[in-house]
Amino acid sequence: MKEKVILKSTHPEEYGDLVIECRVIPNEEIGAYLATISDDKKQVAYKKGKVSARYGTPGEVVHTVLKTIVDGREYILSEETAPVAARPDEDGTLIPDVVVKNISSTSNEEYVVKASKFVKMYYQDGEEYVPECEPRLLTEVPEDVIIITSWGAKAICLKGSFIVTYNAEANDYNTLEQGAYKSTYVKVEDSPKITLS
């Protein structure tokens, strides 16, 4: 199945929007799709880009804009809004979500992360935070695709960008824009080969 997507120009006074046609890959078919892509397009990498972070204010709405470059022109790849909530910790105290900003990413996007998840993913380094994530399998896609994530969202992945495997058994995948990969990830050169299940 194919779906047309309009990428909005960030400089409409200079150039117009871009219409692309993407192959749609349902969540339960992503693993099989990745298996068709050659091993030279697969790598193991880990996130290195520092972030800034602050506790959000419950009810605050964070607008996340992810940008990409196509043929030297900048477009909006995706936009979404997420409200900040206060969630109970282990002793029942309400802790607000954390608003994270990717300061090393090309988009400098902000997004909301549960506080309990954030403390497992980052450690503090001065006024910034450094990711403590396990290396992930990244597969460079040879075409423009949309994947359906395990939580039901549509994620656009343009040719040359990556599908990230978090947990193949649980069909847990997401996308990684090429510019964000270059600015926030490091390839693990001597990693054991990882196969998709």
C-alpha cells in the first residue's frame, strides 16, 4: 500500500511543499521488511547527543517539530503536541513529566518523557544530560516508507534514514531521521552481529 505525504516547506517564500509517495508498512510486517534489506545497510549504534531537560508544568502542551533536509531544502517531517502530566512515583508522590530538548540534533526538537523513564535513560553532566541507552540496531531504508509503530502512530522514514529496532519480538520499532542520526548517534564498530527475529 502507498500513501502520499506532504512535507511542509520551512521557507515557503523560497520554495513550496514537497509531495512524496511512501510505502506503508504495518507494525507486524516491519521485521520481515527489515530482513529483506542487505546487511551492509545495518549497523549497531548508540545515542551520544546531550540533551537539556526540565520538569514540565502539568497541563503544559509541548509542540514537537521534526525537520529534515531533502535536496538541500528544509521541510517539516512531522509535528505533534503532547500534554505534560503529573504521574505518581513509587511512594505515590506526583512527579511531572520531563520536557527534553535535543540540543545536539539538527532540529533542536522538544518532547515529553515520563520522569520515571527519563531517569533510567540519562545521567546528569553539569547542566546537560547524557544518554545511557543500550546500542540499537539501525537499518537504513532504501525507499520512502511509513511504519506503523507498536503504539499505533505513523512514522515517516525517508530514503537514507533509519528504522530503529528496540525490541523485535515485541514489534517495537521507530524511525530516525538521517540528520538526527549524524548529530546524535555513534556507530559501534566491533559489535557482534545482530539478527532480526
